Amino acid sequence: MAELIKTEHLTFEYDNGEAGRSLVLKEIDFAVQKGEFVAVLGHNGSGKSTLAKHFNAILLPTEGTVTVAGIDTKDEDRLFDIRQQVGMVFQNPDNQIVATVVEEDVAFGPENMGVEPAEIRRRVDDALRAVDMYGYREHSPHQLSGGQKQRVAIAGVIAMRPGCIVLDEPTAMLDPKGRREVLKTIHALNRDYGTTVVLITHFMDEAVSADRVVVVDNGQILTQGTPREVFSQVELLKQAGLDVPQVTELAFELRKAGIELPADILTEEECAAALTMLLEEGSDCRQ
């Protein structure tokens, strides 16, 4: 797979005026491949959201470089091209909704890009179908649930046809039902449309089904790998102030108690199967 986003020695500082400067990101080397689903984890203040805002030039590096489809984000003349490649969805969907009718809101981005009206109509309908909100196209966004609003916000980004969507804690303000709706939509976009997804989250269970998990701590990448590789490092994640999926935590505690379970259990089904096997082995030994 080809690289879509790449950072090299990315360092970023916030200018706090008379209070001085705050170092947020330190020498980060990171890449996202086309079609990949990457989950970026970190506790509050770790730098994960600041990192995400570099992926479509909302923020620019203090030092180092960020490239999107080979374009340096510091190239002001290419900002439009960069944001056609990478779209952003933020935590609060109300901050992205600008119209009083759902389909008009989804059309806002393509209209500002100068897309022809007939093509806008096709894009809006396709985007709303992709997030399972076509039936709500004539509704007021402000009458929708939190999960539905977030799906409309995602549709607005899809209508601009970016190759990558970066979602900055999109489920943080949602109830469990809304979280499930949004996650189902994100995975369908990645699976069915080949959309590259970067999901910034602090919910461990949201990262379990990603292709790759990246853990950010104190402005640096602490560890990365497949979900199994990352979540098997329970003690390292706890030291960074992070949890692991509940079933992984259960397996970890059972191993500490002397029960021989695999270190990379991620799902309830895997845990149940491993415990069943141990019980069957114990039964065979007693016979």
C-alpha cells in the first residue's frame, strides 16, 4: 500500500504568549497507508488530537514535516489539495452543522468547492446512503440524536470525496447507542469504500478492530502495532494511564493468578474459548 500521510521528526509547540511555549509533540515519525484503519490512543493531554490536526494542515509543524499524498502541509498554495485528500470530523457534531436541513448541510462542502449542481445532488444522496441517513435528508439536523448528527457530519465530509477521514474523538459525547451507530458507519466506509480512516479515541474497545493501533504518550509514540500486539502490553499501557479492553484486563488478572491464558485475548468469545479449553484439559487429566 502507498503512503497517504507521513510525518518526519514532527515537533509542535503552542505559543502561550508571555507564559512561554508549550512543547506538545516531539520528533514523531508516523505514516498512514492508503486504505488503512488506524486507531490513535492516548490519555487527555497526550498530544493525540494535536497530532490529528496536522493531518490536514489545521496545525503546521514547528519543526519537521508532514506530507499528505506527497504534498508538504506547509505549502500554502496546496492547502485546497490537502483538504481534498483528508477530511476532519470533530468531537461535537454541532460545531460542523451549518444548515437547517440535512441534505443542505451535506451539500455545503461540495458547493464551496465549486462542484456542479447535478454532481452535488449525486454526492449528497450517495453520502447520506453511505451513513444510512438518506431517509432523514429533509429533516432538521437539530432534531436528530447525537449519533445521527455525527453521521450527518461524516456524510458532509464524504460528499467532498476525500481519500482519508480523520475523526477526532467522534464518539466522546455520545451515548452507547450513538457510539455503535457511528462506529458501524466508520467501519463500513473503510471496508466497503476503501476510505482511509484515522480514529482518535480514548475508548479502548473502539481500537480493537483497527488494522493498527498507535499509542501516544507525552507527545511521543509510545508503542504501535496490531491490536493484539499493543493490548498484550497491559503493564506498559497502565503506566501510560490507559486501560485495556475489559476482557483483556480479565485475562491479564487471571494470568497473574496462575491461570494459563493467552496474552493477546481481545474478545469475550476468545476468552470463553480459552477458558473452555482449560476446563476440558483439566477434565481429561482427572479421568
